[in-house]
Amino acid sequence: MDNLMLNNKIYLEGEIVSELQFSHEMYGEGFYTFNIEVPRLSDAKDTLFVTVSERLISGMDIKIGSQIIVEGQLRSYNKFVDGANRLILTVFARNISICEERSKNPNQIFMDGFICKEPVYRTTPFGREISDMLLAVNRAYNKSDYIPTIAWGRNSRFCKSLKVGDNIKVWGRLQSREYQKKISETEVIKKIAYEVSISKMERVSRDSSDNGDENICFDGFDELEETTIMMNEESTSSTKENLEDKQIS
């Protein structure tokens, strides 16, 4: 149980930009959702979805404009939207506190999981190398979270050597991305996608200890250029639609 708590960790600092909305109740415990805006090193900001227990925020003045710190895990679940199952990502808060002083890195995530779909390597019109991967991260009670990730540059080339079932560790940030989806010859709608942008990754050897991890890669990237790149959602859509419906708890 403790190991499963350590294989999925996220830390965010940001501003609440939406009202709390009731989500669901489980075993008498109510859960609420809200959006938090987290700044990048550039002028861009990521608007991220947070789920929190009512017991965790009891006595706190949680409102639009509040500067907070959220620590927890990145979770996924399926939701039936517009006639199809869609993969929803949410930050499941395990601790919330008031942010009194900003750190240098307000958006950090670590995950230890398994590749569950063949990585997709491609290049952009600008010549940037990108790989999309869908990572399954184990959770307690025989559950798993399915997290879309994206790697750049040397990390992207390294992904070409990875296969379904490989155990990898990744470090990076959770980002939001607005894009346009064409639904007819004359109609285009705006949508938001969420993914983990990888800054460091390593493959875990099956028969080694923690000190036996191999193939460590690191590749920084220019966030200003990265925000102009449109990602390919279709690389993970078929897997997303086939995942079983899961409740957040």
C-alpha cells in the first residue's frame, strides 16, 4: 500500500479559478472538484482539474482567487460524454494548504508505471521530435490510472526503444492544452487535453533493485516553442475508449 502511494506523486502551486462543485459521495464522504491555474516558466498557465474530500478542506476558506498548494496523485477515470467514453484526468488531493510563498517549480509530478500502448514517435513541422505514451500506474485495490504522457528530443528518441509492458519512471509536469477538433466540414469545437510532459525518464530493469535502474534520459525544452505545437490526440483515443469505468476514491 505504501509503495503504491509513492509511485504517483504530484505537487502544485496555483490560484483557484472556479467555484467548488459537488462531484460524488463514497462511504458517507463527499468529494468536490475545482480548477486551479498553475503558472509555467513562460507566460503560459495550465488550468488543471482537482478533486478533494470535504473532510480535507473543512474549516478552510477555499474560494476563487485563493493561492494554494495541492499535494496528491494524478488519477484517471472514464466518463460517458456525447455518446462515447472519455478519459478524464484529475489531481486527487491528499493535502491542501495556503501558499504563502511561491517556489521555483510550482508543477511537479513523478510516476512509476508500465507502458500499456506502443509509443508513437513523430516529428512536428518545425522538426521537433515527440513521442506519445500511455502509462498505466498501479493504485490500491487492484486499480490502475491511465495517464497520457509526452516526451521531447532525446527522451522522444529513447521512447522508440520502449515496448508495451516496460516499467518506466518519469518526472515532469502536468499540462493542459487547448485545441480545435473538426466535427464536420463547417463546424470546429474547442477542447482541452491534459498530459504529463516528461523532463526526465528511466527504464526499470525487471531483475534489478532500485539502484539498478537503467537508461536515464533528460532533455529540457523551450516552453515558449512548446506551447505552439499541436499534439495528436488520436494516438491514445482507442485505448481510452476501451478502459473500464472507474470511480474516484
